[in-house]
Amino acid sequence: MHTSGRQDSAAPRGTKADAVFNDCIYQIATGAWKPGDRLPALRDAKARWGINEVTCFRVYRRLVNDGLVVTRDRSGYFIADAAAVGHLSDRARPLRDLYTWFARAIRSRGELSTLGAARALHEMAEAELSARPTCAFVECTEFQAESHAAEIRERLEVPCLALRTGDHLAIPASVRYLVTTPFHAAEVRRAARRVGALAMAAPIEILPALLDSLRRSRSAEFVVLGLKHGLAQSAAADLRARLPSENRVFHAKASSPETLARDAAEALARGRRTLILSPSLWSAAGSDLRGRPVIRPLEYRIVPSAWIAISRLLGLVPSTSSAGQECPVRAHC
């Protein structure tokens, strides 16, 4: 992870501040923000990134301490001169050189425009990735693995497999990047090392749509049911913090997937309740339970601040945040 060794740059990692810092690096590295350009004003931070002025100030101080940004009294923050930020374009220069060679080769043939050739190559690359995906999301249930793999496919527009953890985790030869949740990070790191792949843990949070649905529910009580007591307890605490105080949230442990119907009936026995099943129990639930409106799956999403790191892992954005430093995504591996 990038560190400058100075006190002011010790902003929290894995937070919105970290994601905003990475976004600023990306804007500089790709040339969207050029030397001398003024950074967005602190008062505009909430509209642009969803953070307050204090958090934005801390991010900008990190950039100043790293020599990428300079301050001007009463004028704001500005991108430093080309000499100071030039190392960020190290990954971009080879691509520009490759494009120059590519464009000359296409023009010399005179049969296809540069844009037409690039689009054709893009289609070939997509076809190859669809046939041999290089990315996979690994989780302990098919339900959750597929849910997060679908997020990556939709958000980043790249093919992504859904794989389950366990002794028989088989990683296809084409897969070079593994993404998982923090709970399975150690296990997935070991699997990645065996096949020479890169791995990272992406933090997750309860799906906002589920929270909104529960807030609109007529149920007075919610019961989180899981195979593991600790997971159910943690999820219940998470829900309790995000739901109105008049809603009561409980947790319970299911005996086994085979006794799910009985355990569900017991959990719903009293009052107006909604039962929320952990991903493993939802995967084991039959259509009779899934079809009941008072039974819901505990659904998660990848936190927004993790998308820059995932994009870097997959090579979709520049992966160098400072000269001689590894990409921050490695800190999650």
C-alpha cells in the first residue's frame, strides 16, 4: 500500500477517503487532470464523491505530501508540474507507443480505418474473454458468488466466473484474478498462489435495496437465521444499526439445511415477523420457502469504495500510485 511516511498522509485505508485518493491518482495518471489544473473545490466534494469537506481536505493533503499537488493561498489545490507527476504516466506511455505503431500499420494497408480496426480487435478480445474469463469471484455459496460476479460483469463489463470455496475449489487455467470477501481472504490467497493468480478481498455491505424493503415492511420484527451463530449475530447487529429504532431485530441459529423448514416455522411463530436467511440457508431453501414474502435472503453488495481497487487488479486502470510503490490493491491480497 502506498505510504508517504509523513504524518498528514495517514488517512484511513479502505474507506471513502482511500477511494477518492485513488480516483485522483487515476485522473492524474490518465491525463484527465493535467499539470497546473485546479482540483475540485472542497465544497464540491459531496456532489462529486459523496464525502464531506474535512475528508476531502485530508485526501488533498495526502496528494500534497506525495508531491503530486501544490497549494496556492486562497486559490485552492493544483496539480504539480510535469516533473513531479510524470512517473504516473509510466504505464500510459507504452500504450501510446503501441497505439502509434498500430495506427501506422493500419494506415499503411489502407483497407480499414484505425477506429474500425480497434473496434474489431475489441470484439475479438471480448469474444476471447467470454470463452476464457480471466476473473472470478469466490465465495462459500453459489448464491453469493454469482451475485458478486454479476456485479463485476455489470459494473466493469468484463466476464467474471462465480466459484465456490472449499477443498475442491478448481480454478480454470484462464483465470488470473480472484476476488473474494474479507472472510475468505486467507483461503483464496492460498488458492491464488497455487496457480500463480492475483487475489484481493473486496469489502461488502448489506444491499441498500434490502434495507429499503425492510423499512417499508409491515413487520415489526426481523429474525436473521444462519447456520453459524456468529454470522447471524453480526448480520443482526448490522441490520439493527440501519433500521428504525422501533423495529426489533433478532438472530437465531438453524440446526442444519435439512431442518430449515422447521427452524423457519419456529422463527416466524410469534407476531408480525420477517425471516432473513443467510446466503448459505437461502441456497439450501426450496421454492416453497423462497416464494413466501415474509422470507428474504440476506443480500450484500461490494462497497463502492472497492471498485477502483478491483479495476486496478484487473488491469483496467493504471496500477501505479507512486514511484517505486506497489498498487494499493496488493495490500488487500
